[in-house]
Amino acid sequence: MLPPGVKHVPLSLAPRIPLPTSWPSQVRLALVHVISLAQFSVTHARGWTANSLDARVRLTAERDRLQQEVTLLHEEIRIKDARIAQIEPRHRPHYAPSDRFAILLLRSARGWSLAQTARTFAVTAATIASWNQRLRENGVAALVQISEPVNKFPDFVRQAVQRLKSLCPSLGKVKIAEILGRAGLHLAASTVGRIVKEPPTDPAFHHEPPETSSPDKVEKQRIVTADRPNHVWHVDLTTVPIVGGFWTPWTPNAFLQSWPFSWWAVVVLDHFSRRAMGFCLFRSPPTSAAVQAFLDRTILQQGATPRYLISDKGVQFWCSGYKHWCRLRDIMPRFGAVGQHGSIAVVERFIRTLKDEGTRRILVPQRRQDLRGRLTWFLEWYNEFRPHMTLGGKTPNEVYHARAPANEQARLEPRRRWPANAPCAKPCVAVDGKTGAVFHLELTHHADQDHLPIVTLRRAA
């Protein structure tokens, strides 16, 4: 505080405060804390706006959130581009022929010049010009290629598989083979793997392990085998992050696992058909009474009561209230072993699918009605359109409602010289019409959601 009558102190006479010797590291740590605190504050503010009665406020909040997401994605790309720029041009990895064609298509869509395209993809303008001039080349040695012949299948088959992979990158080779099998084209998973030319980097993501518990990890008296729909149900809880993650730089290094940072979801799954029977959202960890009320609603909506209900030993289930609720409804509760992986593997695998193919593909809304709609669409798609590995490529609804599986209908055979009675990829079925069929791949999306694909093959005229 300045003395009375003194308006200011000359800079040369102002006291100098020495900075600590370690101030650079303190500033860096402070910036990390500031960014995390800003995210904390913004998330709280958006939680209020997402539930506002004013539609314009909600749209403004959503627009700001999308703008932030675009900014963060641009920063991710900038960091990766900076790393590539540090490599000498002659030592940089080459683009595959199909990637070169994708770059030329993107250039056409963007309206970029040669220089803009070259700058974006860390090549020279002469390289882009060379690709354009050699678009008419054919054969395996072509510099720019749409597709490559694989075995005896015609090129359009490979193009259809490549397109499906590019439009739905989350699909692995097994899932692509199952989806195409339901549409009428039977390809082996190994054939799809060769076509996409992308060996899986994360086996847990591309391959679905059998959704059964290991006998040596679960007590034998606890094992229940489902022999019909609604015989055995699974129930479990999970968190759905809203801000992308829970980590913070300060102790205890995590946001609170509750709204507005995450939602709590309870899901119910039918063991026999793997059909999702229902879900419910909570702002914080639900009580046992709340879970029981949700189960009552699910039983009423489905018009069926399970004989067995499998869960973990969470506080919502391992209590007298839940066990009494089960007795009143003639349900036998079963519990997974504490601390043993795989004891409730079926519902855990479903939750991983829900996150990998659902919530992690969208910006999770902070408004309950919006997220409920997104999850409803996902469960509809999961039950009706997504083939299941454990079910042999059938969908949960086909098994639950005992419908004829789509992958057991007559198939399309695009190879002209392939004998009609020769075996094909499983399931082996008869050829629909003559061999040498030509088709077009049609990709639509359930409820206009890009991460929920529906594949159809149409015969060419």
C-alpha cells in the first residue's frame, strides 16, 4: 500500500522480488493445474446450461463444447505433424497406394491446391502432382490404387470391404466378416484381414473372446447355464465419463465420479441371447432401492421375470434389501467372486462394447434426456443389427425372438468360376442365383448416428 499523497512509485525505485531458482518447473506445474481447473469449472458451468429450460442456452453450450473439441483435435494433429516434420523428407514413411487415393479424394472435397495438400500431408507439391498424373495406371504396380485383387474375388469385393473398414474403423476383421455374412457375402475373417491390410494392433479390440466364465475362477456351485431366453439375466453398474477422463494433477488425482463429470449407468443383459434388456442413468452411485426399482421397471417392460439374476458383490446387491427383493419375486440371486476377473464376464464384455462402440464414439451429453436417447439408439442397434461372435454371427434379437438368422439365408457369390456347390465361409449356405454376382455396398446408419452402421448389399442391375 502506497503512503498518503503518493500516486505511484517509479519502476527504478520499486522493490524487486527475487524469483525462486526453480521457478521454471513451478510455472510448468502451475500451467497443468490451471488447465485442469479450467476444465473443472467449464464442466460445472456446462452442467447447468445443458439442463436449462432455454433451448438457445442449451444450443450455445453444445456449440461451445463442439468448438472446444475441434480445437483440441487440431492441437493433437499439430503435435503429430510437428513430430513428422522433424524427420527428413526422404526418411519419412511412404503412403500406401490406397492412402494416396484417399488423399486425392480429400483434396477434391476440400478444394485444396497442390501446395495446401502437400503441406497438410508433409510431402512435396510435385509428389501430389505426380499422383494426379498417374491416376489412370492399372495393375498391382500402380502408384495410386483403389483396390488390389485378393485371391479369386473381383476388385469390387475388396473395395466394398475397404470402404466398410474406412467408414467404420472400429470394426475388426471378424466383425466385418459377420456383418457381410448377414448381408449375403460370405468371407472368412482371414480373407477380410488380408483385404484391409491392417493387422490388429489391439487384439482385445478386434477380437471378441468367448463370453463365458472360466470354471477354475468361479465356484462350481455358482455356475448357472442358461437354456432359454429370460432364464438368466445379468446386472451391473458402470461409469460413463462426460469430460473424457477422470485424471487431475492434484491429489487424489481424480474428479469425483458423479455428475457433471460422469454418469452412472445400470444395465441388464439376457445371458442366453446376449440381448440388452434395459438401462437406467443416475447422477451418482445409485442406492440398492434405486436399482431394485429399475429392475422392477425392466421386468414390467419386458413382460418376463428371470429365474436367476447374476451380479457382483457391490453394495447395491450384497445386502439384505436386494436379497429380500429377489425372494419376493422368486428370483435366485447369484454373485460373482470378489477380485476374480471373469466371474461376471458376460455383462462386463457387454459394457466394454457399450463404451468402445457407443459412448467413446460420441461427446457424452450432460443432459440426461440426450444421453438416454443416445443409449436407447445404441441398444436398439446392438440388439437388432450387430452380429454377435458368441451367437455365431446372429443378432441378439434373432436368438431372443427365435427368428431365422440373416447369415443363414442364400448367399451372393461374386466369383464366376467358383462351383455353386463348393464350400464357403461359415455358415455354409447355398448360392442365391448364379455365381459371378455383382453388387453395391449400401451403408446407412441407425438413427443417423455415424457409429451405428447398417450394411446392405444390393445386386447391380
